Amino acid sequence: MRKRLPPLFSLQVFESAARHGKFTLAAEELNLTQGAISRQIKQLEDWCGLSLFARHGPRVALTNDGQALLDRLNAPLNALHAAFDDDNQTAPQKLHIATLVSVAQTLLLPNLPQFSAQHPEIQISLQTDYALTTFPPQLALVALRFMNTQAQAIAGVRQELLFGDRFVAVAAPAVAQELGNSPEKWPAHRLLRQTNMDWSHWHEGQTWSRDFYAEGMEFNDASVLLTAAGHGVGIALARLTVAWEKLHRGELVLAAPLCVNSFSSHFLMVREDTASLPAVAAFTKWIKLEAQLWQERLAFFDQHSSTEI
């Protein structure tokens, strides 16, 4: 005789709360009150005889038992979604793209209209943020991230390397002329920084006579950093892909000829169980072709002077 199952709705509430990490966000998604979410979770915990969440103020985190239950539920819940999904491939499809502002501006927006023209049936929702949240089941969502190649894998998420990048020091032409092209002579207070990006990687291995450090303004967004450099605030350490168009237009120039490989790379992230969705599969194919073009551009830069960008 089969064991009685818990209420399906409690399982849906549990999955939503686990994905969001907040009962309030699960309540918004399911059109319930926070109290109703708490009651459904309590009901499921009583049924299982387990503590599924650890409470930390407004945030909740899965316990080991909660994570184990979520892992077991992923496949059955996805199967239920698939059973009720409309299989009409001609129906409009919505594709969610999560990435950073700088990645959106460099990798996506210049050629994304071409993708839309090729796939008019796909409606795009582009979200720019820094949080890498758990992907909800059966949602056509992809993420583009610039991260360390040694980053820990996420269970059930496919991480595909697209291409590496370069670090370059750039400045407005007037600033570059004022400060010269010898990094040893650059004043520390004119060196602009991006949060979590260390100048030491750029000058590692150089035999300069003084310690090299940055004390200039700090920015958490690569695009804003380059805007500041363009306004003459100082010299910025930047990813070459982000600086490419401004270098091409002459708004920025290389402050020094040194160019090094970045310690992070561009990745495409897709849930394994949604990789075959038409919208996801079409975007995956397209972004890989875009990545090849960037690889060719960077290889060209490596072989030629900056004036030929």
C-alpha cells in the first residue's frame, strides 16, 4: 500500500520559499499572505517530522533535510509542470535573461535586436542584477555571468564557458597625456577601482621600483567606472570587452600598453531541466556565436596595436 502523500500545494509553497529564500517573496509569487506560507511550511514539516528551514530574521535558509527534500522534489515537480504545459511551439515564448549591466551593454544589446528578428516568437525580459539566485523550475531563464573559472558549480545548473577577457588600464585622452604611460608615476589617488577587482593582478610580474596600489574612487559597476574615467576622474582598470566601444570611438585610450588575461571569464548558465526549451535552446545557440566573435576580436587585439581596434 502506498504511503499517503503530503498536500501538493504545501510542496509548491516549499519549493517557492526555498527558491526565494524569503517567505514574503514566496507569498508574492503565489498570491498568499506570509502567514499562509508559514502555515503551509509548518504543515509540511509536521507531516515529514523534519525541520526544513532555519530562520534568520526575514530570510530563511534550507536545513540539510530541507535541501535533501528539495533535491528529491525537483524532478517530480518539473514533470508535473511538463504534463500541463502547452506543447504548441508556435505560441509566444518568454525568455528571461539575468546578467550584469556591463555584460548587457557589451555582449547583448549591440546585437540582441538581430536575435529578436530571427525569433519573433520569443519575448525577452532582461534583468540586470548582481545576485545569482536559484533558478525556478520550468522557467525559460538564462544567466550570463563574469566569474572566476574556479567558481563552485550549482547543482542542476549547466555552466558553459563562453570566453575569457583581458584587463587594461584606460583613461580619457587628456588624462593619459597628463599622467603619462609609465604606471610607476601614476598617483595612487587617480587610480579608479571596481569593487572586488584588484589592480595587483594587472601589474603582477612587473619589475617596478615602487609598490603599486590604488586609492581612487571605487565603483561597483563596470560601466559607471568607465563613465567616470571618460569624465577625467582618473585611470580605470577595466575589462577590455567593456571598454571596447569607448576605445574604438576614442573616448578612452590605453593609459599603458600592458594587457593581461583576466582571472575570470564569461559564462552562460542554464538549468539542466530547461536547456531544451525552445527559447533557451535558441538563445544558447545565438550567444555562443556572439562569444566566438568576441574571441576573434580579443585575439586581433592581442596581435595588433590599440589604434587598430
